[in-house]
Amino acid sequence: MERVEDIFERAIKSPIFKRREVLLPDYVPDYLPHRDAEIVRLARILAPALRGERPNNVFIFGLTGTGKTAVTRYVLRRLESKALEVGSRVHSVYVNVRHRETPYRVLADIAEAIGLKVPFTGLSTGEVYGRIVKWLRRKTGVYVVVLDEIDFLVKKHGDDLLYKLTRINELLGSSRVSIIGITNSVRFVESLDPRVRSSLGEEEIVFPPYNAEQLKDILSERAAEAFNPGVLEDEVIPLCAALAAREHGDARRALDLLRVAGEIAERQGDSLVRAKHVHAARMEIERDRVAEVVRTLPLHAKLVLAAVIAATGGGRLQATTGEVYDYYRRLISIVGVEEVTFRRVSGIIGELDMLGLITARVTSRGRYGKTRVIELAADTGALIEALEEDPAIEDAIDTIAGETLGLQG
DNA sequence: CGTCCACAGGAATGACGGGCGG
DNA sequence: CCGCCCGTCATTCCTGTGGACG
């Protein structure tokens, strides 16, 4: 006889997902396929912490979605639980520098993670550093500080903070600090002060990209946890793997595709996740990414972006900085706000490039000068849609959208 | 083979709003 | 409440440069 409870349970449960959260980016699984070597390396490096010794500082390199963060968190989790078991004092501090890309905020995050309360603005960075030192002097144990996406900090603010952090042990009593720096840009190391480089790079681990086969293994592993049995059509995982492999073997990308494909299938009331849902997921992810980035852009950055769309004829052509600036000025006259200087527009173009909305690479045209060749790097429709959300520039966007479509049509 | 274009991009500086310690 | 410091956006002034043209 069927129990009423079971009927209700089934009604609440998703027909597609068993545990959707397994596919979310910050989920750290119990098993990480094809990363055994890296896990062992890191574990060996960090193991001395259990004896109260300071582990060597580590540099971890690898492109996005190669498992750097997952492996690090995984090993630290194991380390901390082992420490708890045997009674050693080991703590880990994880800071993602990407969205806290100033020395002050990074220090504030570290402070907070070790239980020290600091105001999130108002103090000098030196003062916060001093407070952290003072606080740690009264503590015992090993602190492993992870600085993820460390290149974002260094690029804008130099390596002063890293230098200070690597030397913090000289000021401490019975506590120890070791640092794990994670970066996806190998070239960035060259820009470091040699002293920082050698002290931070006591150990180095390189994470190679996954190939399509390995991505399939990763996806299968997670899919078994995440989905109800039999809801994935056979081609779904290979497709996600292939698409992500094309983007330098980005596992995060692959997992996103799989998750969003499942969400779309569920939303559409389909009992199976199919290849068409994966393709729809690709579009949706791109659209969301663009919308989110564009939404937070300052006014003039939006206008410059609109100018790029106009100057490239909706993404079909290339443009130069000068051409973009001309279009920008036209847009300014429509919107009726004060214009920024050429220098600033040039700077904004660089910022848009960093955000991945456009690509801008410098070329020399000899007699005809040196400039940047600018192209759109995101879907034109998604960009225009996102820009139109801002009421202040709606008219201007409509104008260029009309012209662009007119040219295309 | 030197010029000189059309910018790149660094540095110094400042205005401004937010937010804290005292 | 004041004074200070912060991050952000912007300006001004600047030096640097790859390579087609003459």
C-alpha cells in the first residue's frame, strides 16, 4: 500500500533534480576526478601544519575551471578535520580577491575570517595589518591563508600586500601564517617583485586543463548525485563536455551548462534533459552573464559600449579607438550629458575588454598610427537588451539599435 | 632609413560621497 | 560633529611606439 507521506514527498520533489546544489560552482565534492596528483602534492605541502610547523607557501596556477579552488578547499577541509581529530591548531582563511580587489578589503576579509572585527572602511590598510598582527600574536596555531585569483589584486594595486603577508611571520609569536596564492595567469608571476615571487613560490603546482574525456568523467560523477536516475539523455553529458572542452577545458563551464540545461528542462515540464536544453542553456548563460556585467556599468561605460556596438555595425566590423570616440560623442549629444575625455574613453575601452564584453588589442598601422582594434566579444542582441534596461540612455540605445538593424536588414 | 601618425598607457592630481574613530 | 581615510571616476599632462610611407 502506498503511503500518503510518499505521495506528498514525490509531489514536492523535482522530477529532474535529486540534489541540484551539487552542480553549483562552490560545491566541493568528496571525490575530484583526475586531480589525484595535485591533491597529493598539496596535502604533502600542507601536512607539516599538523605538527604546528609552518607549511611552505604555495603558488597554484591553472586556467579557470581546472579545479584549483576545489582542490584547495578539499585539501584544507581534510586538513582541518584531521587537525580537529588530533587536536592541532590549524585554521584556514579563504579570500577570493576577484570581487574584493583592494588591499584594504582583502585584509578586512582576512581579519574577519580569523575572528577580528574591523570596520569595512575608515582605516588605513596599514592599521588593519597592524591589528591583524596584534591579534595573531595572542594566538597559537597555523593559519593557512588562501588568496584566490590573486592576479586581480596585483594588477591594480601591486604586490605590497603580498610582500607584507609573506613577512608577517617575523612579527608573530607562537602562530604561523602560510599563504596559498591561486592564479589563472602564469604571466602575472613575472610582474611580481622577485622577493615576493621567491617567497610565495616556495612550492608551485600547475593545474593542466581537462580534456573532453576527463570532463565527461567529472560530469558523470556529479550527475549521479545531482539528477534523478534516467533523466539525462545519453548525448547530454558528452555535449556539455565537448562545449566546455572548446573553452580550454573549463569544468565550471561544463557544470553550469549541465545545471542550467536541467533547470530549463524542468521549467519546460520536460521529463528528460535533452541536447536542445543544453543549447538553450548556452544562450541563457551568455545572456545572464552579459546582463549582469552591463547592469553594474557606470553611465559612460554603457555609452562607450553602445558606441562600440554602433562603430562595429552591430559586431560585424572592427573599429578603432578614435572611431568609437566619435560615436560616443554622437551618443552624448542624444543623451545630453557631459562628455568625458578621450583618455578616459580609452581607459573605459580597456575596462570593457577586461570584462570580456569586447576585445581590444593594440596594433600598429604604420603610417596610419597605432591604435586598438576593437570587436564585440558578446552577443549583440544580449548587449542591446541589457543596455536598454537603463532608462537614462534608452533613447540613444534605440537610435543605434535602429541604425544597426537597418544596416543589417 | 628616418618620420610621424594615432593613439597607448603611466603618473600626478582632484572632486566626491561614504563611513569610521575620537 | 569634525577630520581623516577610503575607493571610484575623471582630468591633465605626459612619454612611448610599430611600422607604412616618402
